[in-house]
Amino acid sequence: MNAIPQAATLSPDRAVSVPAGKWTVADVEALYQLPLMDLLFRAQQVHRENFNANEIQRSTLLSVKTGGCSEDCGYCSQAARYSTSTEREALMPLDEVIAAAQAAKDKGASRFCMGAAWRGPKDKDLAKVTEMIRTVKDMGLQTCVTLGMLKDGQASELKDAGLDYYNHNLDTDASFYGQVITTHKHADRIDTLGQVREAGIKVCSGGIIGMGESRRNRAALIVQLANLNPAPESVPINNLVPIPGTPMANVSPVDSFEFVRTLAAARITMPTSFVRLSAGRQEMSDELQALCFLAGANSIFYGDKLLTTGNPEADRDEALFEKLGLRPI
């Protein structure tokens, strides 16, 4: 195996042996500096120690309340202050959620994720969401919601309803955060994740790559996720989909190999987490997706649409999995 470049600080063996919660930005930057084949080899080693390398977990994401959000996330079409094609919609009726969940289950999804464009849920809305959770749970699906920042006691209500996962992405690292979002702080996201953990709910948290951040920012995001105690059980890695009308509409795309390196770094630093290849898959070739799976991604969003952006159709995914010999968990 080739030696790590002299500028790197990570020893050859340490790439797979750093204790959980002990990663530094320098450690992860050193992973990024490895020759790509060495990095992929290490990611596969870690992946195969913890998962079946040919199995993919499938989740379906439904926007149960779209648009009109008061936050100013620079990548998001649902922010009320931006002029985008996304229209404001009320909270979806329960029967429509049930129909979508059944369709997802019939297509092979094992987890059903429900997202609402809020800064945080009001109590009257939370009562409706908990009813959705109970109903979807009774259908035999794992449940996940993303509702924004939580107030004291709300995580416990979600837990009582049977919620399995709460999604709240860190988006980017703390030092770059203010260039993406100004209406709340990075620490607010950490606080919500703490409430979720305290309530006994599993954490789904990742980030978005390609928002103009540096490699050091990407490494720092991975470190912040990996050093949560414990690390998130599910780590979505999104490739920015520039939305016309948002401040990030014209951001230059990140290099594909840099994106693959980020997935590999997530796999090595969070060995037992599901690393999800998330937004941006529609723009990826089959070959790039295969490289992402080789880097350790073992979860996808499955279906025609994420919250507001397109996603490869289920039939295309089935054809790709057949070519690669992948099977659903």
C-alpha cells in the first residue's frame, strides 16, 4: 500500500483505529489526502467489518408540510423569503400520508420519513404529526421525522408516539455555518440533537456538500458528526442541488471525487452508522453512484422526490441495484 503523503498527519494504521469521539480535523483532512484507491480500500475494510457490503437500506421521504418556512437557509426552496417555484402548502391530511406510506412500503422502503418546513413545530401541529407517526408505525415501517428545532418536552412526545429516528442535519461545520444560515445558530442544532438523544430517539444527522465550503470545512463537519456521543445512527450526505431563486443558485458544483472522499471519510469515522447517499442522486451517473457505494454509502432515499427536489425513480434504482448485485435490507 502506498504511504500517506508526507504532509498528512495520520499514520497508516490509525485511519481505521481512532477511537469513537476522538477524531480531529487534522485526522480527517489526512484521510482526504490519501490516494483515492487507498481511501476506498480503507472505507471498504471498515464497511465490511460492520455491514454486509451488498445490502442497501431504503428510506422514502415525504414532505407533509411544504414551503413558508421563516428560516433563511441559503440552499432551501422552502424559505418564505426566497422567490422559488415551491408553493406554500398546509399540513397534509392523515389519509394522504397513509397512502404515501403504503406506496413506499409496497416499493420496498423500510423507513418512512416525514418532513415539515418549520422553524420548529407548534404544539397543535405536533399533535397531528404524532398521529401520523403512530399510524405509519402500525403499518410496519420505521418512522423518521424532520420538523426543525424542538422545544422542551416535544422530543418526549415524539418518542411516546413511537418515533424511531429524528432527522436534524448539521448542514455544515460551525465555522462556515453563518455563511449558510443566519436565523439560528449551529449550537441550536446541537441542542435539538441533545434533546432527541435524551428522549431515547435515534439520530439522523448529516450535511450538505458543495455550498462553497472548503475541504477543511467538510473535514470539520465529519468530525463534529463523528464526535457526537454516540455518533448518529444515520448520516445523510447531500450533494447540493442548486435551486433557482435561492442564494446558492449559482454555486459551482463540488468535484465528484471530492464528494466520494467525503462519503469515505464518513464511513471510516462512523463505522456503525448508516451513511446515506441523499440529495443530488438524480444528477449522478450510475457509475458515480457505484463509486459512492464502494466508498461506504449503504442507505438511499428511494422514490421519485425528496422534500422538494427530484430523486431517481424507483425503476431506475432497481435496474442499478440489479447491475451491481445490491439488495435491500
